[in-house]
Amino acid sequence: MGKNYSPEFKVEFCKRIIDGGEKVAAVCLDTGVLENTAYGWVARYQENKEQPFSGSGHIKAEDLDFKKLQKENKELREEVEILKKAAAYFARSVK
């Protein structure tokens, strides 16, 4: 199993390559990070420099928010169905 690196480490790693102009291979030798991993980090960093490594490392913050909203939407739909059934039940018992 691979190592887990902090988001701060990844950002500094990418800055050395992008801003510092160092070669990927040289920074990888210096830090012990695999080159394939380094290229993935650099790509993510270039996509979103504000928060490139947020979340669990696999999910972007926006995707996490979207999943949370989907779950909340599902729960609210279930509550509406329960309330509809309760309203129909009480409407029958009033007659």
C-alpha cells in the first residue's frame, strides 16, 4: 500500500515543479514520490490551484457537496411520501 501525503506536502511538491522549474524526476528522487503519482498531483494542482487536494484525495469538494445535496434530496422526497400517506389515512378516518 502506498504512502499518504498531506495536502500541504503535495502543494509544495507541485510548486517546486511548476513555479520552481525543477524536473519531475529530480523532485521525485528527492522526496521518494513515484513519478506517476507526481504527474497526477501536478495535473490536479493545475486544474484547481485554490484547493487541489481537498477532501479524501479522490473526491473534490464540489462533488462532496453534490453528494450531500443528493442525499438530503432523497430524504426529503421520502418524508413527502410519508406525509402524503398520513394525510390520505387521516382524510379517510375523518369521513
